[in-house]
Amino acid sequence: MAFKFEQLRIWQKALDLTAEISGLARSFPKEEKFNLSSQIKRAGDSVALNIAEGSTGQSDKEFNRFLGIALRSAIEVVGCLFIGHRRSIISDSDFQRFYNEETELIKMIQALRNTLN
């Protein structure tokens, strides 16, 4: 593995989750393609990308800043899940599954941030 982030469990989880979020977004109705579908995919991607970017060649302070951005993006995914669920785009079971996965990822991000302080 050439880059530090590739070895991070948190990045691997974020990468897996963004792939699953993308699959969920593909099931959204056509009228959501440029709205909620795009938003949830971009937010999910942002989590993994900010973990990767912050982890390589940065100080702990700078990595913590990128983790803060990743955390806000993960919370944005949760917000999108609520909107999709409220609009009956996301089923109860999918909502609960993704909500739980995002909650776990958010806790991981917060825990990593705490170790950097």
C-alpha cells in the first residue's frame, strides 16, 4: 500500500459506505437525479476523500481539520437519509441500516479526532 490512508480502517469503512450510498442513490426516482441523489453521493464521497487527503503528509492539527470536514459530510449524509425517508424514497429498513452505518462511522471519526487532540 503506497499511501497511509489505505491502511486506515476508518477510510476503508468510509470507502465501503460511499459505494453502498451510491448504490442506494441509483434507486432514487429520476426527478431526484440532480437533487438528493447527487447530494447524498457527493457527501458520501467527501467523507472518504477528506480522510484520505488529511491523512497524508499533514500535521495532526491539519488531519484533525480534514476529519472535521469528513464528520460534517457524514452528518450531511444522515440529513439526506432523513429527507429521502420522509419523501418515501428510502425504505424503513434501508434508512435504519444506513443510519446505523453512518452513526458508526461518525463515532469512528470522532474517536480518531480525539486521539489527535
